[in-house]
Amino acid sequence: MRKRFSRRHNSIVGAYPWLGPAALALLALVLVFGMLRILLPGALVALASPFWATGSALSAGVGNASGLFADKPSLLEERDRLLSENAALYAKSATLEAQVADLERLLGDRTEAGSGVLAGVLARPPVSPYDTLIVDQGERAGVSVGMRAEGPGGMPLGTVESVSGGSARIVLYSAPGKETESWIGEARIPVTVLGESAGAMSAVVAREAGIVPGDLVYVAGSGARPVGTVVSVANDPSLPRSRVDIRPLANPFSITWVTLVP
Amino acid sequence: MRVMSIILALIALFIFPWQVALIAVFGASLLTPLSGIALGIVADLVYFVPGAAFVPYFSLFGLIATAIGFLVQRFVKTRIIGE
């Protein structure tokens, strides 16, 4: 006896086998994340935070483990360098302590709260794919779009591009395609620095400008704040302009705290 | 296996460097083609901001991975039926 079956009954799933429970689950996943991003961005960050923390811990663990495979002479060299650096820092610290004590005697120990919002970094490159930082302070702490993110010593890192109640997204100057008006070298030659992702940046300057590796790159604005150093200059005699590769002063892979200032 | 690959790729988006996450998403999309575009959109919902890039690259990659996933599945099915 021939088995009868309804072709119409299976017309959708039969023709499109991928349109099954898995596809519906994936659609639901996208919808859930979309609604969280639009309606409850704080919940999305809260949900992802434990995973980001695990990722940070794993990255640190991998970094420590890779140190075990470094060769002995380079480790000894590094130890010597760190010892001399430690001695220099100790001397500097002692000088600064004495200076603080002198100033406190003169002015008292009252200090004004610094401007800006201190924020912890939840996600950073390389986990974050667009050279963006996700930080744990948002509108409730006074963060707004356009604020500048600064690293240690007031070093500019990027700008706030999106804010929710309890979190914000910062686009670093090294984000792919991001253009930042800057100055380069001791002569403060104005250039447009282009983000190349993974912390790297580049610029194009006139060949006669005399830019050399080691020159500092500053973000244009009030006060020259350095963001990176020139690592290489492509000097092609046939071209009037040279491409300059820039390395950031702060490693974006290890930024843990930022200060957000208007 | 399919569900596991999707879960692993989803977790990779938050834990591992994005290059590793891309590989995981691609792997998942070979088993379940639609997971490529779905996970790509999820990644962009989490990380993308308009000033960060010209286009949401993860979604674009997910779309390509999905297309490849469908092609591979079709090829595999043809081979199985042809044998």
C-alpha cells in the first residue's frame, strides 16, 4: 500500500529545512538582544559583565603563562631594567613625598575634587571588535555623549559615542576609520590622524615636515595632550607626502580605568 | 552539536578576542547557517556604535558566513544524495 502524505503540510519546513526550531531560537536571540540594547541597555551590560570579567581574567592568565616561555637572557635583562626603573621611581617618589609635605605645611591638606567621572572599563579590545571601550558609568553619573575619555595622567583616549543609564561606549582614537584632528612633532604640525584599529593610528604629512620616529602626536585642543608616538615614517623620494605610523602611548588592551571629562 | 556550537560562539563573543569569536561564529554557521547572521547582529548590538566604523562589520561577516554555510550544506546534501 502506498503511503500517503500531505505535501502541503510540509510545504514550508520541507522546502526550507533550516526554518526549524533552531532558526526560531536564533531569531528570538536577536530580538532579545535588540530589545535589551534599545529598551534596557543597562541590563545588557549587567548580563555581559560576568563574561567580560572572565575574558579579562583569561587574557591576564594567558599573558602570565606566555612569560614562562621567554628566554633566560631576555628575562634577566628585563629584571635589571625593572630594578633600575624601580630605584629611579623610589627616588622620585621620595622627592614628591617631600614636596607634598612642604606644600601641605604651606597650604594645608585641603584638596578640591577633580573634575570628571571615574569609570571602570568592562570591555576593551581585543574582546571588543571596533576599538571601543564599554565602561560602567553612564547618564546617572553625569556622563554624556561627546565627553572625552582620559587615561593615566590625563592622556586622551577617545570620545563617548553612546550613553545609557549605567554604562557608556567610548570610541578610541584608533577605531578603524576614525579621524582626529591632531598636531605632530615639536613644531606642532596639524595633521588628521586616522585610526587603524588595535591601537594603531596613521597620518599623512608633507615629506619636508621633518617628522622622525619618536616624535609625539598630540590631540588638537586646549593644551597639547600626547596620544601617541611616531614609530615609522615612509620616506619615498618620489612622493611629496609621507605616511606616518603612530603607536598609542596607552596600550588599549590593558586600560582598566578612564576619567570622562566634558 | 549544533546547539553547542551556537552557545560556544555566543560565549566567545564576550570572552575571547574578536578574531577567535569570528572563527567560532563561522564554525557555528557551517553547522547552522542562520547562526552566522544572528550572532553577527548580536555582536554588533553589544559592541557597535555609529562612530566606531563605517559599517557593522560583524553583521556583514555573519551574512557572508551564513551564505557560505548554506552553500556548504547544499554541497554536502548533494554529495550524500549522489552517493
